[in-house]
Amino acid sequence: MTAAEFARKIRNREKAIGYWALLDAPVATERLARLGYDYVALDAQHGLFGYSGMLNGLLAIDAGGTSAGLVRVEANDPTPIGRALDAGAAGVIVPLVNSAADAAAAVAATRYPPHGIRSYGPMRSMLRIGPVPAEANDSTLVLAMIETPQGLEDVEAICATPGLDGIYVGPSDLRLAVGGATSTDPAVDDVFNAAVVRVREAAAAAGIAAGIHTPSGEVAARRLDEGFTFASVASELVHLEQAAAGHLAAARRDGAR
């Protein structure tokens, strides 16, 4: 899927399913990108790779041939945003967006002048998106994470930010933001679920896409049924551990030690 095709899909609020990648393991990323996910998201904020890992991950996604490559950048700053886009990302997920002003800054960092402040130097992205600034602007997605008390409080204004293509719920941080003692604290389920609904409805009212991170395909399906446009599934690191633990438990049940 090309960047332009994926951008149209998200802007048209067509359902999309993605997979989350944390590891600097291009061969594994390429295999994931062959499975048919609409996108694979590389986590440059909490993931275990640097710039070369991000670049190799994007190359691997393109080699997979079926998925668009997104990057969750490390910060709402023009430098990491520009580097991710220059490396060939079809779009960026921007963390810790607390206000409409933060959202506007994220949008500006993804757009070339006169519509933004992105510096021109598409060393790799020109091979995928094209060197013409207007084409790059039209083909590049920018998604703002809602995961803080301030972001939740200002979510309606954030969603109304011109040029913003969508929002993305970070459920672990959002659960902490509404008072959870841990990222999975069930004691705040009611207030957390209300916050998720508020975010989703704010995006719908603004006519932009709403996305969310999920721990499994089953939860992703439920979130899409609830009205989210796109959902990311777990991560290869989590699934690797779960699969290995399951095989170990099965082997031990068979009497092996």
C-alpha cells in the first residue's frame, strides 16, 4: 500500500488494522509486513532501536509489500518528525499532545512551507512519496496521541486542529492519566472507558480518524466495531514472550522438565 493510498484510507475513515513493532529486527519486520496488515508502526519513542533501526524497519516494511510504514516519533519536535518522514514513513504518530497548540505544531512539522516548517531533504522518502512538496504534504499523515490529563481535557480542540488527520489513544498512559495506579488498573475502568468514548466521539465530531492501541486482534475488532477507524495490535516483543511462555507451559504439562 502506497503512502498516498493509506493517507486516503485513513482520511476517508475506512477501517484499518496495524501491527506494532519495538525491535531492531528488520527480517522479523519484513515478515510482519507480508501478512496483510494495513500498516506496521515502528515505535521510536519506547522501541528498542535508533535511527538506523527505524530506517531499516521502514525498508523492511516496504520490502514486505502490503503495509504502510508509520513511526511513533520520540517527541513532538520538528527534528525527529522530519527524520522519520525523510526516512520514508508514510506518517507519524506524535506522543504527548496536550493542547490544540501542540497539535498545530505537529501538523506544521509534517508540512513543507508555506503550509508548515518541514525542512526539505527527502533523501529516501522521495523514492516513495515523490520530491514535490505539495505531493508529500498530501500523502503524509499526522496523528496526535491523546494520553495525558491535559490532552483529554482539550481533546475537542485538538481534534479540530486544521491539518490533523487523526488522533491515537495510548491506553496505558491514558489509564494512568485518569487515576490508575498502574497501566492496567481495573479500579478506574469506568472513568477510563468514558475517556475512550469521549476521545472517539471528539474525533467523529471533527470528521477525523480515531485510532487506538490494543493488546490483541480480538480487542482490535471490538474497538473497530465501537467506531474507531484504526487499531494497532500488541507488538512482536509481547507476542514473542507470550508464544514462548505458552510453549513452555505446554511442554511442562506433557511431563518435560
